[in-house]
Amino acid sequence: MTDWKQTAKGILDNVGGPDNIANMTHCATRLRLNLKDDSKADSEKVKDVPGVVNVINKAGQYQVLIGTEVPHVYDEFEILVKGSGVELDESAAAESGNVVSKVFSAISGIFAPLLPALAGSGILRGLLILAVQLGLIKESSGTYTILFAASSAVFYFLPILLAFSSARRFGASQYISALIAGALLYPDFIALMGDTGNGAMSSFFGIPVVLMNYNSTVVPIILSIWVFSYLYKWLEKVIPETLKLVVVPLISLAIMVPLTVIVIGPIGVYSGEFIANVVNWLIERSGMLTGVLIGGGWSVLVSFGIHWAVNPIMINNISQFGYDYICPLTFACNFAVIGTAFGVWLKARDKKLKNFAMTGVVTIALSAIIEPTLFGMLVKNKKLFLAQIIAGAAGGAYLGLMKVVTNAFVFGSVTTFPAFISSNANVINGVIGLGISVLVGAVLGFIFTSPEDKLAQ
């Protein structure tokens, strides 16, 4: 059993110590660090730390791949860093690197804390749909309403959750940020739209206001809190300490709520809808090509840690339309990795390699986490990496061609398959597409593996 305290200490010692840590967070599998000086980090020594799978220094972050046990490492790492007396700058990651790295790093930091809530809600929604289709629960019942509320709350109140995590990322007050988002969802404000919906007009001290329904939206609140972070930091500097308690939130709310509904909000809504519509239009026009590109290329994005740039599009589609075309294609990638690992298990004779391959099969099937298998086995063998790309592209091509969708944002595994439940055809085509990924991956994994192969170090 891995000693996570020793893992955390080993990582910290080899990235330059507490004084070199500007900011830290984690996602489902990676400890994500913003270092003050990257040259102080010895990546080879970090890789040798027990419990560490790999190191990726991309997208403006020093990423240490741990696997699903990363929360344990993060807890110990946080104790070591904060116990040293070092003060972290929560906004440090947003202020360093080029524009592209800032965007990827910000998206990762904002959405990573919300993934458990999104995934759990998505699975519950899928199971609820299944229960209705099987006649176990009636849509008119109180049971359905309660479970529907439980599964949909994360999407309806998504702006509030995003405001909270965005504020931490950009260095603003999390609670004032949550209030800004809450104002956008206030019933009386939504009621101003009447029966017109998005585009209805109102006014604020004579200034025209284009009204929008902000529940389930993604882009508007992130833009709003990004702008607010500059106002908040300025107020913190100029307002006397004795007045901050009242004056900072007063001015913040009085400025940011109107500014959001007049300017930032409509821009965010229309830009988010435009991006989603473009992506969905491309899929509708050439689903097979899109399936090949995403199903085959998703593992490449994951390997660089930049798949976060696509996740908000999927979340926005689920929130706005109730379905998404892209998510199933990420399933194709994951099931391709499962198939490839299974092919390796069938062919290899080395016990360590066989055990690692089967561990990958089980882990991905249950948790959808592909990074340990991806970095521990596939990236180190170009033929196997190519095998899972081909398998993902094959399964993705079928899923894209048949316009398979998910009704929730989830990571691709056997346990999250209820997200496909919307129609019998969708479920059947989903099974076929993912079956293709597994089968092609297993065949190619078997072909490209030599019985004498060993687990690369």
C-alpha cells in the first residue's frame, strides 16, 4: 500500500520545495501545480517517487499524474505546503504563461472541482430515465420529481457553482461571486422576460437591458467573475480596512450585477450558443469524420492535459439542449484503451505487464480514468498507442455516423453507460459503437504485443 504522505513529500522535495509552489489544485487523476520556477523541478526524480505514474509540464501547469488516489496525495501535499508557512496565490496560475496556457489552465481549475457533482448527477439522471422507461417510476409521482430535482440541480444552479470555483481561480471573493450568480437566477429577475424568453427587453436607469435566462449557462458567469476579480482586487487595495466588510460587497454587487445583465451576460450567452451550434452543426454535417477525429484524438488531448478545453462545450450542450454528441465519442476513446489493454493481457507473458494491463481494464471500466494505463503502458509503446487511436477512431466513426448522444456529462465507463438512455436506438447504437472500439483495440493490442514484452519503466 502506497504511503501517500511519503508520496507527497517526495513530490514536494523534487519540485523545489514549498517556496517554489505558487498555487496547487487537482483534478480526477492529476496533482496540478503552478511553480514559481520550473527549472527547480527535477521531473525524472518526481517520476521515481512511489505512487507517481508520470509528469506532464503542459498548459501552464506542472502536472503530476497519480491516478484516482490523487485526493489523498493532495491532502498530504496541502498539509506540507501550508504547514511550512508559505502563502499561496490562488490567482497565480491565471497570471503566468501564454494566452493558450492561461485558458487551458483556467478551464481546468474552474471545472475540476465540479466533476464529481456533474458525474453523479448525470448518472442519477440516466438511471431515472431508465426507471421511467421500465415503468418503475411514474413521471407524475412525487418520487420522480424529487429525484429529477436531485439530478438536475447541478445544471440549473451551474452558474452559482461556476462562480464559486471561478472566484477561487481568479482571486476574487467566492461568496460575493456566488451572490452575483444567484442574482441572475432570482425568480423575479427571470420573470421579467415574461413569455418572450431570451431577447426580451427591460431597462436599468434608462439603459436598455436584453434579458436572458441564465440557468444552466456556462460562459456568462465565468466572464463575469473574471471581470469582477479585477474590480475586487482594486477595491481591496483602495478601501480602508475598517470599511471593507460593508463597502466591498456593496460596491461589488451594485456594479457587477447590472454590468453582467447589461453587457457581459448577453455576450456570454450568445458566444456560448454560437460555439455549441458550430460544433453541433459540424457533427450533423459530418458525424463520421467528427467521430474519427474525436474518438481517435481524445487520448492525445488527454496526454497533454488540454481536453479541458472541450469539456465546457459538452457541459453547455447538456445544460442547454439536454443532450450532447461529443461525450459519446470520448467513450469511444476510453473503450478503445480498455480493448487495447485487454489485447495486451491476452498476449503478454510477463506477469507485471499482464497485471498492469488487466488493472487498466478494470479501472477504466469502473472509473473511466485512462491516464494510468495511457502513460504507464500505451504512451511508452508507439504501436499500442496507435492501436488505441485506431480503435477509438473506428468506434467514434460509428457513433458519429449514427448520431449517438448522451443525456449527461460523464466520463466513459461501464458504470456511466446509463447516460446513453434516451431511446432504444440510441442505446443499441451506443453498445455497437463502443463494442467496435473494444474489439478493434483488443485485436490490434494482441497483434502489436510480443509475448516477450515487459512493462516499460
